[in-house]
Amino acid sequence: MKTKIIGLTGGIGSGKTTIANYFADLGVPVYIADTEAKKILYFPEVVQQISEVFGEEVLTDNIPDRKKLASVVFKKPEKLEQLNAIIHPRVRQHFTDWTDQHKDEKFVIKEAAILFESGSFKDCDKVILVTAPKETRIKRVMKRDGVSEKEVLERMKNQWSEEKKKKLSDFIIENIDLEVAKNQVNKIYKTIHTL
């Protein structure tokens, strides 16, 4: 029996991590791609590549400064592509190794903000999309990251539209009311167990 890979994604501020935590509470192994990508950012060979591609101005104390890097990549799509080309292959390999460690599980969750944009949704058996109204998402991110509405909208521009994502998703969780969202997680969990 091959472990199923369930992709979990959603636009910035949709509450993917909250939903991922609900699955973790049910005993499902959860891989948070963004967390792993942040760790990979500090690998010596990655630091070297980033300083070669983006210049030393994105470093602070010789390590990549995520705020400086974000200010460059979220304004220029080609720069974001360059960064993704450095980070994504390593995240993909790390995820493969992690999945091997969980090969006795019925399924695992791969939570990734850009599951569709990176093309890694193609490696998933099913995809769960977490949605929330745009205004709610903007407020959540402003509060969480201490950024302006303009900055949040800049980031949103780099992600696919909800409509495009919905067409490719198997399950959709409306993350407005936590109790309702939790019930949706329980239903999806049961459904996946029958696959």
C-alpha cells in the first residue's frame, strides 16, 4: 500500500496552518513546506547561491534576510522564479525523504502555499483548498506579519486566483468559522480513509 499524498493549500491568510494543525490533531503526519523552505534558506550552499543571484544586499550578517529578500521577489515575478528555482528542488527532495519515513501511514498532508504555482499538486493524490474572503485574508496577514495592505496585495498577485485553484481541488474548506472548518476536516479525514 502506497502512502497517499494529500496536498493542502490556499491563498495567503486563508488559514492553511490552522487546518493543517486540525489534521495533525487527528494523528496525520503533516509536512509544512514553507517551514522547511525557511530552514533550507540558511544552508551554506543556498546562502552562496542567493548572494550570487540577488547580491549581498539581501544578506544580514552573511545570512539571507527574509524581509529584504521578500521586498525584492514580491515586486518582480522573474526574481521570485529565480528564488523558487534555488529552493524548490531542495524542498521537493526533503519532502520525498520525509515521506519515506512515513511510508506505513495511510496518508500524509503536504501543506504548501504555492502547491499549484510550483506544479507540485501533480504529485498529490488529492488536493484540499482552504479559502476565506479576500478582506478576511488581508486583515489576518496584516495582523500576523505586521505589514501594510499594499504589501499583502503585492504577495497575493503572485498566487493563482481562487477560481483557478478551485477547479483543480478535490475538497474545499471555507475557513471562516473555526468550528465549521473543524467539522469539514473531520469529514475529509473520514473520506480519505475510505479511498
